[in-house]
Amino acid sequence: MPLFGRRRQWPRLGPGTSAIQPIIPTIAAPPRAVPVDTFTAMATSEIRSKPIVILSCSLSPDSRSHKLALAAEAFLRESNHPVELVDLAAHDLPMCGSAGSFDHPAVQALTATIDAAGAILVSAPVYNYDLNAAAKNAMELTGSGWTQKPVGFLCAAGGKSSYMSAIGFANSLMFDFRCHIIPRFVYCIRDDFTGAGEPGPDITLRVQELASSAVDLARALAWVRENPR
């Protein structure tokens, strides 16, 4: 007797027949595609009214990351998309956790700005393989305002080895506030800037691509939330 029980008796095949019987699956009707005009219409007045907030986190007057923020702001303005540049050097923010820090008027104003954003671009210098302390302090102070926002990064560093330095900040946003991190980000060093200290053409293009991605993701998420299945 075969090891696994009785031998299976295969049917005799007549001429012109095959032992291999095709399996014809039952194919469900495909989901209705979203019309192109409908998807394009996701740029409603409500979506357009939400600005891209650029958080410039350097406190240095000669900051290269601030130049990246300015380049992103200029591109968005030329594209007629609402944008708001927040320069932390011009804001007197307390240290997170100090007495009354969350009730500080500057913190409440910044939290409202973050909360109203369609997406956020964090432009920051890299120190000790991480974004600078001012960026982290601002994020901790404004907390829930970041919830489910698309977030992108513009980083200026001293060398090429800190390429992944934004990942800790990004992980915190994803786990704490369920942010949508834009996979494209800008990382540059001194050599990527011109002699006058402005972003070079390659970096400028990458800044523009990041800003465009932020707009696209903000619009797509807004459309999905307005049109649940």
C-alpha cells in the first residue's frame, strides 16, 4: 500500500485531451477607478487654504539650513501655494518642560500655526548626528499640532557621514503623532552652496522637488479624508 493511503486512480484520457485541467478563477469586478477629473478636483478651496509651514530651526544668522528654507518658500510662493515660514531665531520659545512652558504665548501661537498646516517642512542643521536641539524643542512644545501631518526634511550638515541623522526625529513623529514622512528629503553640505552662500542649482532643484512632494501628499491626504470609502 502506498505510504499515504490508496493510489489515486486517474481517469483515462481520450485522444486530444489533457491531464492538466485549467483553473479558471472567479474574478470580482474591479473597484471603480477614481475619475481623473475627480482626483484633480482634490485641490479644493479648503485644501488650498492650508499652507505649507516651513520650520527654520537654526538660530545662527549665517545658517545654511535657513537658506534652504528660503528657497522652499520662494518656490511655493511662485507656485501660488500658501506657505508660511517660521524662523525659530525670531521666536522666544521656552525650554520644553520648564515651568509654564506649554502655556507660553509664543508656544501657543506656534502650536496653532503647526496645527493649521497642510504639511510641514523642517529645515535644520545637523549637530552630533541629529537635528539641532531647537528643532526637537519646538516639536516637543507643539506636540499634538503635528498629528497626521505630512512632514519633510531639509538638512544642512558639515559632512556626508550624517546622511541618516534625521531618522530619529522622523521616527518620533511617526510613532508619537502618526505623521506621514515624505521619503524624499534634502541633505547637503557646504560644497553644495555657491561662493555667495546660496544653494547651488542641484540643491535648489531638490528643494523644489521636496516642496512639490509636500503639496501633492497634503492634497492627496486631504482628498482621502474628505472622501472616505
